[in-house]
Amino acid sequence: MKTCPKCGVELAEESKFCNACGANLDGSTEATQTTIINNYNVNNNVYVTKRDIVITVILSLVTCGIYGIYWMITMTDDANKVSGNNTPSGVMAFIYGLITCGIYFIYWNYKMGKKMYQAGKSYGKDIADNSVIYLVLSLLGFSIINYCLIQSDLNKFAE
């Protein structure tokens, strides 16, 4: 078994790309080569959908929060892609929030701040560690502001 030099995950000997982070393992540096594996390519770009923050807020308000649920789920999945940390999925995060009567959503806001900060460091994006700010805003009932800030950070990966 060999390990990924980027993230340390154990891989099969014949692996050419890391299944966890998408790193190129064969040492090829040919600039024109672009092989997409698990939403990553050899240039370490992650593909996430760029969302217009104003439109998503309006849709969340007009649909009485239903679009906000979808937005939270997709943001979680996108943050998992860029951070390499795939737990929990967006749907599971939403279910945990329902089961805990909203307590998990407070933790989710904090955790998203940490995920985005780590992803920013990994990919050289200018993303601050806003986890404490997200925690305070969610405790005060302003999670929609967190959604906007998180989406703004995710949009940096869509550029």
C-alpha cells in the first residue's frame, strides 16, 4: 500500500490519483493534462457551483425557508468537496439538526467556518477562520448571514 503525499490516505499501489483529495500520484507535471477524478483535476482545482447570494436569500425568504434547507445541504456538500472532509453529508447534517431540535445547526455553523478555513489554506484562497463569528451569529439567530458568508467563501472556489 502507498500513501498520498498530500493528504496521507492509504491507496492501492496502482493508483494514479488519490481517491480522497485528487492529488496526482504519478509525478506527471504536463500542463495540458487534465483528468477529472472525484471533482478534482491534476491542477488541484475543485469544481463547485457559484451561487448568487442575493438570489438565494430571496428564494429562501419567498419559499418560507424551504430553499434555505436546500442551500444549507448544497453548501455542506460543496464545503466537503473543497475541504476533503466528507462527513457529514448535507442531508445528514440537516437530519442531525432536526433530531437535535436545532442544536446541531449551531455546531454546523462553527464547523463550516473551520472547514472553509482549512480549504482556503489547502488551495491558497484568502479565507479567514470565521468559525467563532459563525457560532455567535447562529446563537443570536442570524444564521442567514452565515449562509451568505459561507457561500461567498465557496464562490471563491468556483472562480
